[in-house]
Amino acid sequence: MEKLGFLLRPKWLVLAAVALAFAFLCFSVLAPWQLGKNTSTSARNDLITRSVDADPVPISDILTANGFPADDEWRRVIATGSYLADSEALVRLRSIREQPAYEVITPFVIDDGPTVLVNRGYVLPVEGTRPPEFAPAPTGQVTLNARVRQAEGTSREPIEEDGHLQVYNINPEQIGAAVGVDAIDGYLQLDDDQPGGLGLIELPQTDAGPYLSYGLQWLAFGIMAPLGLAYFVRAEIRERRASRTELADAMSGEPEPMPDDQSLPNVQPGSEQEEEEFTLPTRREKRARARAASRPTVPSDPRLADRYGKNR
């Protein structure tokens, strides 16, 4: 326990709190958020894929008292009835091919059935953000081929601008209350070349997106945070252990004895030995030593001496 006492210091407490809080967020918030988006995206892609190959069915086959079941979203249906052209609303802040757009919502009364909102398609604004003039919904009985969509949540209250009721989400309860109709939950999105259709809203791409990899990355980060904390704690323990070992070695070692007077050479002050030991060579002595060092060495073998003419 004494070895881990440093963990109670403020800097280590803060580091441990940050690492553990980050790991908790990764496992409880960030990773589930991305994995949840991956699950919902995969479910949506599956519904879209199934709807592409399925034949349209009468809307009465899937219509319930509460609207459309969630499992039937994107399913193709056939509905016969008439538009309520004087009760339209525009959905603002939409994006079509990376361009700002409005989507036109018109109530539709099903023959012998309830009223459902119909997304007729999109129109592009003119002169900045002003909605353009667009074709009104046809009058009389018409038959529509459309896809079932689930209602969107509400964010802000509807506004009146540029002569149109404008909303921020396709919510039948909110729009119905604003235009004075009782619309069922959910709405219809028109296919191409339908009565009253405007710009076609294409199906979303059935790409799973990066959500799964993002979720796995957050899980990995959540695992790495406490492991990183453990690594720093272990490094600190090893550093402290090495410091204690060095300190113990320094305290246990005996100092080297100083030499006493008997071990020193007995040199009398002013003696020749002292003068010889501490006198620097003169300039003449330096030149003599240099000449002696530059002379060739005399061979010790007499025969070599005769060869070089030393003994002649």
C-alpha cells in the first residue's frame, strides 16, 4: 500500500478521474450512440431494399387506426382520393443534392378512409430563400403511387412567411393542427410521375455508413484509457523503486579512506626532490628532448650497424 500512496496526490487523482470518466462515456454514451445509428441505418436499408422489389399494395392493407406500422416504412402503396389543395404547408431547411430546398406537403383524403399527408416533392428557392411559384395539386379524384413514411418529431413552431405556412418537420399532428385537418400518423412520399408530383425525392443510399467502425473505435478508446492509466502508474512505481535502490546503495557504501601522512612521499620543503618534481623544463631542455626524439634508433645488432655504417 505504501508503494501506491502517491496515487492519493492531486495530480494522480485528477488523471485517474479523467481516464475513468472518459472510459465510462465511451462505454455508456459514445459507443452505444454510434452502434445505435448503425442498427437503425441497417434496418432502414433493409426496408428500402425489400420495398424496391415488392409490388405496391392498396393502402387499406397496411393502414391501421393509429397510422402506418413502423415495419411498413418505405413500402409502396396505392391510394385513391382527393387533395386538399387549400391546406398546404412547406417544409423548410431541406437539402436536395446539397442545395437548399422546400418540400411541399398537401393533405389527401382517402376514399372511404382517413386523411393522410402527402409529400409531393421539392421545389428550389428563388432570390435567396423565397419559395418559388409551383403547380397546385390537382382537383378531383386521383390515384397515387407512393411510399409509406414515418412521422418526424417536432422541433419548432410553424411560421407564416412569403404567403405560405412553413414548418420544420413533417409531423402530421402539428401540421394538421396548423391547417385544420385531422391527419393520421405517418405520411406518403410520391413516386415519380404521379398526379400533383413536383421534384422527385430520391431514395436514400443504402450505405451502412461509418457508424459501426466509429462505435468500435469508441469501445477501443474506452479500453485504452484505463490501460494507459495503469501504464503510467507502473512506470511511476518502477521509477520510485529505482530511486530508492540508488539512495540505499549511496547510504550503505563506505567512504574511501584518505591517505595519511605516512603514505605520502617524505619531501622536505626546499629540497632538491621537491624542486625537481615541480620545476618545469626550460626551453633549451625542450629542444634537446625534441632532437633526441627525432634521431633514428641505433640497431642493437652489430651486423645491422655495419650495414648502415655506424661502426665504420
